[in-house]
Amino acid sequence: MTDFTEITSELRFPEGPIAMDDGSVILVEIARGTLSRVSPDGEVTVVCDMGGGPNGAAMGPDGHVYVCNNGGFEWIESSTGRLFPGDQAADYTSGRIERVNIETGTFETVYTECDGEPLKGPNDLVFDREGGFWFTDHGKNRPRNRDRTGVFYAKADGSHIEEVLFPLEAPNGIGLSPDEKTLYVAETPTGRLWAFDIESPGKLRREGRGNGGRMLAQIPDHHLFDSLAVDGEGNVCVATIITGGITVHSPDGNDVRLIPLPDPLTTNICFGGDDLRTAYATLSTTGRLISFPWQCPGLPLNFLNT
């Protein structure tokens, strides 16, 4: 097991961490319905009470945090106090992309649909250098069916959104290579990591059969994939469910290894600290945010580590 530092264990299913320059980490608490800030000493304060199911989060070009809100889950608590997401919430209305002013705590809805089709369960997002963002719609589960969903590209000002990939199997984590010529998308139920060539902002080059992407190497054990981050060497680091940990894929797709962590729902990773050499991970069923040293600097994120 990886040696790590526990920053806090007082979170309600944390996800979407953003490592800030002051040493704090802004993240979502999906079960609490909030965007929250965790100080270096572990104190948790609510930035914004958003409701629904705030999921992925990223800093935008205007200094505001953009949040994928999945609309909410029903929650299951185990006999040991671990928290697990279930089917679509009884009070679910829609998925949406929201923008939060982290200074005032106010927020507004940016997108709820694309070409008349409602967003189902937006999950994770990443901004490119142009100020647009790619995001996944993971969809929602119901007792007898689930949504078919894909990947979108949108402008931060709310003026443009388009569905770029459809269908994928419950797409979750999303990220960009250091040169922004490759888009990475992780599918949860298949445990697959896909790479797609980017022609220009919002445009992919799709070749061959199926979704037109390349599948990177996989660990052999049964696993599901959640969110991801890319480090400075181009490794694609995917939070891994069931086996619990971070699966690290080399940029050429030939090598893959698992860094184990003590939660079967390890859901996200980001990089921060001096030279971005500290990894922060969310251990969601146990409500923990942890940190540990990374082998190389993380990849600087647009509009955050600049």
C-alpha cells in the first residue's frame, strides 16, 4: 500500500479535487451537494451549496470554478459507515454544467442541454488552452435501465455546446495530453481508457471501427475507471474502482501499473504543492482526502497552474 498523509476524513463522498496555490484543495462533496474547500490542516468549509450531485470541477478562464452536476444519487450506507452512490435520485430533475464564483459562493447554470437533448449526468471536465472545455456525461442508472451518453465540447461563456462522441459506455474521467493533441476518456463499466486524436479545439480525428479511438493497455484484474489526471511526463493516471488505487498508463499505451490505495472507490486525483509533485486523491466511501509524493511533476492545468 502507498504511504500517504490523510488530510481529512470528514467529507461526504468527495470528488473533483483542485489543488490551489495557497495549499488548500477545492473539491465537491457529492452526497452533501456542495463545493467545499479543505485547508492544509484539514478544516472543511463550504464554498457553495449547489444541490443535486456536484461531481467534476475545474478552474475556468474567468477565475470561476466550473462544475459538472450529475443531478444527484440515492445513497447507500454500509454497516461500517461507508457511503456508496446508487441509482438516480428520487428528486432528480436534470444534469447541468454550473459556474461558481468562489469568492462570493454564488453560482449559475451554464448548460442543461445540447441540441435539445437534456444533459443526463455530467461527470468530469477539462479546459484546453483556448478556454473551451471537454466534458463527459456519465448518464444515470435506474432500476431497469440506464442512459446512453457521450463526450461534449463547450465554450465557457455559454455560447456553444456540441456532442463530439456518442455513444460511449458511461464515460467518466477526461483529460488532455501535454501538447493537447490527444484527448483521454475513461469508461467506468468497461474499465477502458481511450485516446482520441485532436484536430483542433472541439474537433477529433476518428479512424477505424467503433468510436474511432485507441484503447490503452489495461491492468488484468477486474476494475472500473473513474476520473483521471495527466502528469508532466504524459502518464495518464486514472482513479480505479474495485481494486482501489491509481492506474498509471504510459503515454505510448504500452505500460500500465496500479498504485494501490485503501478505498475500493478511489475516485479522483490531482497534482499540487511544490513543483506539482504532490498527488491528492479522493477516497470516497471513507470520506477522505489524502496526499502522497508523485514520481514527477504533475501537468500544469490551464487557468490554474499558470
